Amino acid sequence: PLRIAVLASGRGSNFAALLAARERGELAAEFVLVASDKPDAGALQLAQLAGVPHCVLEPKDYATRRDYDFAVFERIAASKPDLLVLAGYMRIIDGDALKPWVGRMINIHPSLLPKYRGLHTHRRAIKAGDDEHGASVHFVTAELDGGPVIAQTLLPIGAGDDEHALAERLLPLEHQLLPAVVAWIAADRLLLREEGVMLDGEVLRKPLRM
Ligand code: GAR
């Protein structure tokens, strides 16, 4: 099975969705580590309950962001994952630290990339008057939220939507999107090549929509 490490800062519902997919037999994977920058991250509690090795590394214990990021990746490397999933990881990662992981690291981001990289995506989509919103899973590169997009899930923005309503409706869609992408990787169907994202041997010309 695919060895998966997870980096998460918060609640951990996307990690929970991965665990659930595995439970249902939809994901041939072994979770080898959950690492977090926040001692109170929900993802750590979930890991504890599921018997997944987990650790906290706190930025305040390191002199620089770069030192921190290298320490995080050293810890992750020690668990020998095939894939690193950023599931609600809220830090910007040093480009040199992540370089060895390009092609082996994916992120879920709550917008229809390339729209709204960074924070407050729901609010920005509403403010822009968009009629649709969504989430994207992409391969991570040194460009923040800028790596090749694999797949997206879409939802219409309603007239009365505020950012909380939108986030709440998007989340269950994220919980389908992320495990689906991870399952393709686990099945050796999806990978990153110089030419782009390849699914079943074909270069994706645009993100998959689901
Ligand atoms: C999710 O909505 C995810 O898309 C977003 O944070 C939330 C984490 O929820 N990720 C980012 O904003 C990444 N910059 P979770 O902790 O319940 O999985």
C-alpha cells in the first residue's frame, strides 16, 4: 500500500475523510505519520485515535522559517512516505525545503485555482461576484498554491451565501475530492511528469471536474 504522511494545522476533517476512505476499502494506503505545527490540531487527536504515528513541531522552537521547514521535512522523510498530503496545512513552505518532494506532495485548497491563492478564498469569491466556487487538489511546487492542478470540485454560490455558509457547503465536497485523488495515486494511475499531470498515461489538459 501507498505510504502516506499528512501535514495538517487544524480541525483535520480532510484527514478524517482519508481515514474513512481507507476504512471503506476505497484507499489502499498506510498512514505513516501525521505532523502538525499546532499542538491542539484536531488532526493529531484523530491520528491518536486511529493509531497513526503523529508529532508536533512548533515554529517557535526554530530560529528561522527555513530551519523549521527543513526540520519538518526531515521528520517526514524519516517515516519514508511515498506521498505527502497537505490537509489543511496553513503555513507557506520554504521552496528549497520542499523541492525534493515535488511530484510526491499534494495540497487541497479551497478555491478554483488559479483563482484565489492564499487565504480568505470564500470571502474573496463572494466579493468578486463569482457564481461558482470550489476546491482544488494540486501538486505542490515552490509557487504558493501554484502547482499543477489535478482535480476540482465545484459548487454554485447562492444569492444569500456568506463565507461561512459557503465554506460549510464546500467541505463535504472536499471530503470526496481529496480521497479520490489520493486513491488514483495509490492505484498508480496519477503522477506528475515534466509534461504535466498524467492520469492513466495521458496528460491532463485541464483539471478533472468532480
Ligand atoms: C479545508 O477547507 C482546506 O481546503 C483548507 O483548510 C481547511 C482545512 O480543514 N486549506 C487551506 O486553506 C490551505 N491553504 P480541515 O482541517 O478540517 O481538513
